[in-house]
Amino acid sequence: MTSLLTNMSVYNRPCLAAIQGKVYYTNNENTVRVLDQASANVAGIIGPTGAIGAPTATAGLTKDGIHLVRYRYRNSRTGFPSNPSDALAVTVSGGNGSLRFDVTTDFVASSDSKVDTIDIEMT
């Protein structure tokens, strides 16, 4: 038997929902948890803090102008994404229409074991 949370009361009544064979639990006070086999894990993924690092511009097909770039973590098995990072405004001009990011310095890797993918979003 796994204990989901121990601070239930008449003010923090539990709410349970079964979705795709898993039981999700909350009590309107704590983070949503998912009961998966014999453990109660926090549901969801904490997003990155701060903005993506500045890219290197090279020749490419991105149109000149100001573009917003951000990233988020994702679990590829469930498809569940985190909240996005802060957006970085990047100006593309003079035919430098390709932006290159260094995966070792421009992104902060997630320590969450559910994360196996980083998605980059750009306007």
C-alpha cells in the first residue's frame, strides 16, 4: 500500500481521477500526483528556468526580423510537456537566417527522470 499524501482534512478533501489506466490525485493544496504501480509520483514536469542561450547566426532560410525562441521539456512516451522557458528575442538580419544553439551551453538539462526530450519553439 502506498501513501499518496498525509495531510488530508475536511478542508483538503481528495479528488481522484482515473485516466489511461493511472490514478491522479490532488487535494487542492499539494501538487497533483499520479499513482503508478507501487509509487505516487508528482504528475507533470517542472519547466526550465531562465531563457535559452544566445544562438549563433549563419546563412539559412529564416526570414529577417525579430523572432522569439523558447524551449520546454517533454516526456516522449506520454507526450506530456512542461511549461516553457522564458522567451529570448533574437534578431535575424542580412541573410543570416539560420540559428544554431549549442546543446551543452544554451539549454539547461532537466533532472526529472520523466524528461527525455527538449522541444524548441520559435516564432
